[in-house]
Amino acid sequence: MMFPLNETLTMEFKSDVKSYPMDKLVHELIGMANAEGGKLFLGIEDDGTVTGVNIQHRNVISLIAFIKENTIPPIAVSASLETDDLSGKEVLVFS
């Protein structure tokens, strides 16, 4: 998959090199849900460099459950691990 090169109001990049904190991830997704929605790419730096998703964030089902359990009302998100065509690194994409 080719990922976008720049962030926009509906596309957000988050570095996961040091394991992005779950509470911050939930807050980011809440903010997007309260705005126009969009996609959050976990494993991409602000400059668009793909660095990959941390091993702690590879269980997509557990992450979705955590987000639902920690939001009131529960927000519905979908997530998938996508592989960057150029680097071969995986990025977690939330919609």
C-alpha cells in the first residue's frame, strides 16, 4: 500500500517507534470522531517517513476492544495492518 505523504485535517500520522501511549491514541481517535472523522496512521512520522508499528500494537482486535471499552459513548473504529510498498514495514491504519 502507498501511504499519503502529508497529514491533513482527516489524516493523522503518529510515530510508534517508542510505543505510542494507548491513552493518547484513544484521545486522538475521539478527537477525529468528534470532527470530520478520517484516518489515523500509527507507524508514520510527522514528515511522512514510514517507521512501522510497534509490536505492542499489532493485535488489532484487542486494540479495537480497548478503544470501545474506554470511550463513552463507545466509538466505532476499524483498524487494519497495512504493509508499505516501499519499506515493507507495517502501519496500523484506523478509520
